[in-house]
Amino acid sequence: MSLPPHFSVDGGELKISGVKLMDLVQKYGTPLYVISADRVREKYERLLSATKKHWKSVLICYAYKANPTLALLKVLRDVGAGAEVVSSGELFAAKLVGVDPEKIVFNGVSKSPFEIEDAVSSHVKLINVENIGELDLIDEASRKFGIKASIGVRVNLDVPAETHKYISTGMKIHKFGLDVKNAYNAYKLALEKSNIEVKGIHMHIGSQILNSKPFIKAAEKLVDFSRKLSEKLGLKLSLIDLGGGLGIPYKESDKVLTPEDYCESVFPVIINAIGHVFSEDSTIILEPGRYLVGDAGVLLTRINYVKELGGIKWVLVDAGMNDLIRPALYGAVHRIIPIDKVEFEYAEKCNIAGPICESSDVFAEKYLLPEVKPGDVLAILDAGAYGISMSSQYNCRPRAAVVMIDEGSIKLVRRRETYEDIFLCDIIGKNNSKLS
């Protein structure tokens, strides 16, 4: 099994960024998320370098939905990344780690009036509108706070993303954005609002995309639509938000769309329109999430039991779909490795499942492992994105701890939840006391 470059094997044991995973298990227990800050920086710098070969002004806004662990957000802030947020909670996180508001883009398909006021009063760089009704709310909030909010419109360009249907977001059957007719009307109406500055345009066709063709087609449609805005409304937009979606290989058979290939394919479509469709001083915005953090993270889980049932060998572990829901929700595939048997022969077909009371709580079916036993620890790779951020306390199970490896140092950046944490917000008894 091939491993990402920040993983290595030493004496048959798996290491991440030079640290033995078994040492972390012995100190912090399981289930345990581990993330390599070094790998995140490497991915960010590679993407930034690829963009700069094509255009001078690029803003990379990390998609907080992928993993909002504060220590990770701070790593990305420190290397220059902005924030793409879709809620006031994510905006709050960006403020906590000190992201410059001029590097924050606020998206969201169903923004509440409170969230719109929050975005406006926070002076974010761009609010991308997905409903015509947002314009009145933004205009009113801008008047209230005595500022002019900068907006763009998310255009639904009806482009299939060639990904799982639950993370495809750019077709007319999806809830996201406005179709070209309504998007045009939104721009026209926005120009009439005295407290709004119309600066941007936004697209996002989906997540985990490994083929440049959908990106190219969407970019071409974006330019065509923007040309109409320029010719009919006199609008030359300066903030061109291409969204995210750049995927990572979860399986060895997955093809790889590198940031260099992405930029070489997509950027020329946009750049060739700058000056006559878009403003000369345009900034291209990207919103990567999974690409930056996905393969930087791993979920460690200990085997509780191994049993045969109905002719199937079940390996039952202490992590469940409450810790990593992607396999249950999307049928996602993750590489899974016993951390101290990396170099053994992988010859036994197993189903690997968790403790949750759902038949869907299965990480892998008919998966080849070496012979394993209770107490062994498995590493579920590529768990840095949509792992801890989508975790829950289902079955009253505390969320996992998170450890970060940063230039050789080991940091506990999110403690393991306690049973008390699970019920922290509950109120029972008299006078709103928790217990009576």
C-alpha cells in the first residue's frame, strides 16, 4: 500500500511527520484524530505557488466546514490563508484566530437575518448572495451599521461535478445559488441598492472533484454570464470566486488532479476575460477545504473484538460513525492500516465496523487486513476533512481528542470530551438547574 509522503514506516510501525502513531495512542488513547500541520502548510504553499504562475492577485480562503479545529485555523491564518465561512459559528471561529476581515468570504444557502447582520457588521470582504431576498436584508444591515457591504452572487451554472450526488452542488436540481435568469435579476436589483457594492461573482459546483473538465466548463459559463453583465449592466466585477472542490485520492486507483493541472486548465479561461469582461484589478478567490487538510489527518481506533458472523469476519473498533460519518453517509472509502503491522501480508477479508447502534456504522466491507486481534490499533487515513467537523455525540459518545504534529512538536489541540460535556447544555429540575 502506497502512503502519502508525510507518512513513513519505522520498524514496522506507522509514523506521521516523524512521530510514531503508537506513541500517541499510548499517551492520548483512542479514538484519536491526528493532524500534521506540516502537511497542511505544504499543501497550501503548493496551491498558492500554482496560482501565482498564472495571476498576480489570488486569495485562498480555507473552507472552514472541512475542519474548524482552532489550532488548524491558526496554522492556515499564519501562512496567509483567508476564511470561507457558511455560518456565524464559522465566522466566530475566524475572529477567534484573528483572520483579517478582508480575507473572509461569507457564503450560505439559507443565511438567517442574524447571520447577515453579523457578516455585514464584521466588514467581511464578500457576501455571496444565493437568494434575491438577501439583498434587502444586506441593504438594511448596511444602512444600520453605516457601511457599504460588498456582495457577489452565487450562480448555479447547471454543471455536473462528476462526484457523489450528495456533494454535487452546481446543477439546477440542487438548492444552491441562483440560475442565470434569477442571478441576472439579482445583480440588476443590487445595483439599485444604495448601501451595497456589487463586486463579485461566485460559483461552486461540488466537492471531491478529480477531473478538470467540470471546472473548465463551469468557468466558461461563468465568463459568458459575466460578459452579459458587462454588456447589459455595465458591470465589470473584480472579485472572481471560483469556489472549491479540488479533491484528493482516497483510493490508490483514484486519479489525481494536481493544483498545477487545475490552474493550468481553469485559470486561462478567467484570465483571458480580465480587462474586457472582468475588471483589470481582479482578484481570483479559491475556497479549498479537503485539498488542504484531507490527507493531513488520520483517525486512530482500537480493535475491541474480532468475530465471525454469517461467514463474515467482523473487526469491531472503538470509533464509529459518530467520529467519522463519511463511509456511512456517502459510502466513502478510506485506506485502513494496522499501525504496528504495516508490512504484514494483507490477506484476510474483513468488515470493519464501530460500536454505534446502526447497521450503517461500517467503515469498510470485505477489506483486506493482516491477521489482527483485540487491542491492535487501526489508522483510518485521509480523515483530516469532514471527520471531526461532522462528528457527533450519537449514542452519548464523547467526541474524540485531536492531536497536532507541528514541526516535530506534539500538541493536544482539542481535549477528549467527557460525559459531562454531553449534557452540558441540558436543563432539568427547578429554577433551570441541571439537577434537582
